[in-house]
Amino acid sequence: MQTIAAAPAVPVLLTPQANAQQTAAPTAAQPIAATKAGTVAEPVTRFFTAPQFAALRKLAEVLMPPIGGNPGALDAGAPEFLDFLIGVSPVERQQLYRTGLDLLNARATKQFNKSFAALDAKQADTIIRPLLVPVPWPYDPPKDPGSHFLIAAHDDIRTATRNSREWGAAAAASGRRGGGGQQYWNPVDPIYKG
Amino acid sequence: MATKEYDVLIVGSGHSGGMAANILTQKGISCLMLNAGPEADMARDRTTKTVWDLPYRGFGKPGRLPHVYQATEFTANQWVDEKEVPYTHDPAAPYNWVRVRLLGGKSLFWGRQSFRLSDFEFKAADIDGTGDNWPISHADLDPFYSRVEGILRVSGRKEGWPQFPDGNFLQADYANDSGSIKKISELGASRGILFSKIRAANGRNGLASSINLLLPDALASGKLQIVPNAIVREITVDKNTGLANGANFVDRHSRQEMHVKARAVVVAAGTLESTRLLLNSGIGNSSGVLGHYLQDQIYGVTVVASVPEARDGKNPEYMGGSALVPRFRNLKKGEKHNFIKGYGMLINSGGAASPGYFADYGEGLQKRLDSYAGSCVSASIYGERVPRFENHVRINKTVSDEWGIPVLHIDVRDSANELNMAKDAAATAEDLLKAAGWEILSKTDKFYPPGYSIHEVGTCRMGDNPKSSVLNKWSQSHDVRNLFVVDGGSFVTCGWQNPTLTILALAMRASEYMADQMQKRII
């Protein structure tokens, strides 16, 4: 499309100046042998408390286990990702998660005298199952806060798992479609370029 | 310093601005188009990425676009930044204003469904017994609809139904209906609910936008210049004549304030931006209805069923395809419902079940999802909201955008009519799907906040009476005769139909009238 710019608004001299400041491309160097962080350090949470995060890991393990050659939520690092995502989310979302995970721990303690993370699959089911309700429409969540949390967390854990690099790799390895590339819109002529 | 006076200043570059430019330049009229955003380059500005390479794994940055439910992390940068150009509403009455400021506007991304309004909408007051008729009928717009359908290359199946007027369609090659679509069509017919097909703009190369169908010819005429990144602050008026004589705008990057002169002004910034501009300019509102009667359609009401004989991968030939059900409620006088107006339905066959439909998890859930895959039929509703004076926008003088321009406060609330219509729609869809012997998996009569459909219209309504309307039947301001508003602002009723085809037809009609008036020196 041919367009014209607002008359004095475009700094037309920028291009040659920028070109003048360009330096030669660096020459190839020997690759540096990098060490993967996970082999030398333990992940730490940045948002959830330790008991909350342990409950989230257990919930992820139970709700989305490895199935049919696909990685489970733990393989995909879904709990760690959600610790990041919820940590930068609006406060309502943060509160939903904190309250929900505390609820799981409270019910586990009351029924089994253990934390939710320490429950076996059958015990965890007795906590989870009553909170599960069908959701006809995602924008009309259940009124019960525990159910609301569980439905939201289930959805998030599934999405974080299915959108993981591990899921994509497993799909590619098995010859199935695995979230191939999509068109991503870069910022278009943003105001703030710094 | 440029002191040129253009014949016409066009604010906005989407379908309606593009149509105005296309028509006016063909008549030899010089036009300057100002667009608030930059020009997008599909090659430069898009990159192929996998979802796991995105910072938020596809969730998107939390809180970035709280009103744009359509946004994904892939598309987040195409929408207007809500912090850069905010708007306000009562927290208890949310409104989803979905905006694009790239050159071409929303025409770059629209769904391309292309339906005419019928006289059930143009003459709604006669049928509803309340509200207002448009000052025009389908017959007035018919020739313009036909020309627009030709430009957009609309395909559709002719039906001969007055509530779903036929048009100038490409010969569509519809595959035979699948068994599931046939069955539900027959059930619908036995209940007086008629099934047709989606009518869609084919455009060119998968794009039916102003940037590829309308602006190229205008540019080729040598009569159009386009300035991107030009945010119009106000339309200026000659104090002696009361006529519009140009606009003040600010350059998006340099923030340089500028003024451009024109003999006439076409506002085509999109319904709400156009109204915001008029309100901020203090013009066109002698009636007091500028900003009022904001409408769009209710979306979200959906019923989903599973066809038992198509589960576990069986009978795939029975599934697939879609159907479009045009409005069928309140077409006859004497119909008794607890709502006026009506709704259409989109039927899709062959889909998957959502995990949320089942109270299950882990392997149990996966087995159900695998079993139900491909066996689902959904019915989604497009419902018409009632135009109500109370549903309005006004300038919020306490909040400004990045360029210091006061923003809109939007106040839209649904009435019993919308709620009753949604309940009727969900019950009717459920009845149809159940009658087919299918298992209902999900039913909701809830719907998204107003604005979600991205079909916002009204707020500059047209009418014959200057005391109760902003524009006349030519989309011309009653107050400022060289000012035209050619986007969805002029709508009197929104119908259940996607508005783009009507916006384009109205813009074409208004532009031809305007050109004629200018050539006769009346404007």
C-alpha cells in the first residue's frame, strides 16, 4: 500500500545514520559448552508457598498424567509454568489459586491427616471428584469457589501441558500433528521501541 | 508547509472509509485519508512461531487485553492496546470494545459472513410495535448490496425468503449435506425453522479487506493520499458557516499536532471511534441522541449434542458440514413470545467435545474425549439486541488516551428482552437436537458482555426527523451538511446479521450521494 507520512513527523535521516553506525558481523567462535540449569540447581517457586506448590504439583500429576505417549503435566513443567503465570496474573486469579490450593490441603488434612501432596491417587480422587462439575460455558464458572478453582486449574494445566515443548516433541516423534507453527503478529510499528 | 485543501477528508481506512475513498475518487474527487494506526506488512510483521516459543505458552500476557476475548498470544499485537487507548465502563456493566487501528482496520480480520438486512429489520417498528423504522427500506439499498456483493465476491444459496434476502451471489458449490445436517434440517422444517447456508465473502487471495478490494483502485486514480499514524483529535468547523473545514490530528510517533483542510469530511473510524470524534468535536448533536442506541448482537448462547452412532470414529460420513438458520421468530403478526425481534443460528456438525462438558479427569476424561471426537453438533445463536436510548456512550473527561484525547465511557445493559430471547434460543436449539435423538452435552443461555460480537452499531442513528436522529437517510449530518458518517454508526436496528455488508452498501450509497452533491455545488 502506498501511503504518505505526516509531513514533519518522520525522521527521514535516521536510516543513513543507522547504517553508518553498523559494525561488522562478529566472526564465528568456538561453541561454548553450556550446562543445563536443571542439572546443577533446584527450581524455586516465585509465587506459591511451598505447601501450595506441592499441592499444585500433585493436582497436575493426577489431572493430566502421561497418556498414550504424550507427556504428563509434570513432564511438561506445567506446575512451574503456572507458578510463573499466576504470579503475573490479576489478583483475582491469584486469589482463586491460593484459596483453592489451601482448600485442597485443608480437606486432605481433615480427611486423611496428610497434605494433599502426600495422598495416593484414590485419596486424591475423594477430594477432587466432588469439586468436578461440567462447565457448559467457560465464562460462567461454578459458584462454589472450590469447584471454580478446580475447573480453572484443570483447564490451565491441560493447556500448559499441551502447549509445552515436550508435548510438541512427543507429537513430532510419533508422527502426529503437534502444534506446528502459527502466524504470530509482531508489534506493528510500536510507539515504544526501547 | 502544506496548505492544500482536499475535497474530502476521510477519517478511517476500514471497509467504510475504503468504500468512500473508492467511490469518491472514481468521481474525480480528491481525498485525504487519515488512519490512526500504522500500515501492516503481512510479511514483515508476522512470523511463524510454535506456541511453546511464546513467553506465555499461548495464554497471552495476563491482563493485557482484558476485553478482547478473541485475542490469543499469537494475535495480541493486532488489537488496540487497551492501556494506550483506554475506555471506561461501570465494573458491573462490562463492555467488550474490540478494536484494530492498523491500516484497513477490522476489515483485515473479519469473519466474512455476508448477510443483507431485510425489511424485518429496516421496518422493525412496524413489526415490533415499538422503536423506530429506518428511513430506508431494503429496496433502497438493494442495488448497492448487489454491487458490494460483486466486489466482495459473496457466495450464497438463494432461498427466496423475505427475512433472508437473496443477493448477487457467485455460484456456490455446496457439497451435499451430511446425514446429521439433513436430519436436523428436516426437523427444523417441521417446526417452521428454515435451514440455509452461510453466505460469505470470498474476496481475493483469502482477503476481503479495504486494503485489497477498495483502496488500490482509489490510489491508482491518483486522487487519494493516505496518512497513517494520524490520530484525529477533532473535526474543525468554520465559525461563520458552521460547516466542517478539516481536522486537527496528532502524529502518533512525533506527537506533532497538525491541521488539514477539506471541503467536506467523511467519518469512517468505526462506530464508537466516530461517535467519540463527533462528541469530542462538539458537533452533530442538536438532537441529543449522538452516542445513544448502541447495539450489537448477543453471542455465546450455545447447545452442543453428540450423535451416538457417530462416536468412536463410526459413521464419519454422517457428520460434517454446517447450516445457517436465519431469523424465524416474530416474523408473523400475532406471534406470542416474551421478547421482540429474533435470532439466527449457526449449526456445525463433526466437532469435538470440550473437556469442560465432562466431570472427569486423567485417563477417564481422555477416553471420553476420544470417544466423542467428531460426533458433536453445535448450535450457536446470533441474537438481536433491542436499540435502547439508555444504552449509550459519553465522553469521560477525567480519562484521556496516550495522546491526551478524552476517552469514551460506555454504558450498555441488557434488558429482559435479551435474557428472554437467549432462553428461547437455548430451549429451541435443545429441542431440535434432542428431537434428533442426540445426547445433549452442553447447554447455556448465558452470553458474552455487549460488544463481544464486534458488531457494534448505532450511536449516530439515521432518521428523517432531525430532532430524533443524528444523520439523514444519506448518512449525512442533519446539523453539518458537509459531514457524513459512513460506518455502522448510522444503524437504527442491528438485526441478527453480521453488519459488514450493510455498512459497505450504506457507505457506497452515501458516497455517491455526496459526490453528486459536491458536483452540483450543493456541498
